[in-house]
Amino acid sequence: MATLRDRIAATLDPNADVRRQAELDLKYAEEQPGFPDALANILEVEQDPGVRQSSKSPTSTFLL
């Protein structure tokens, strides 16, 4: 199974089908225990600016 980070990165893929599947996977992941913490961890250590930016939006939803 793909990691959460991989699914976030896939939302930036130029292929619409890959993006769509990644978005569905993330919707499922949102309902799993520990999802907000996992996003926060990605933000803390991620080096790829695109992945960092993509992980900020859902993180703000959970932290507000």
C-alpha cells in the first residue's frame, strides 16, 4: 500500500486518473486514526516543496 506521503505526491501528478485515485485514497485516509498527526509529521520533515504545500491544506482543516 502506498504511503500517505506518496498519495499526497500523487495529487500533483499530471495524469488526471492518478490524481483522482490519490484524492480518493486521501479521503479514505482522513477517516483513519492518526491522520492529522501523520500530516503534521510530513510537514515537519518533507523536503519536496510541492508535497509540503499539498499537505498544508488538509492539515489546516484538522488543526483549526
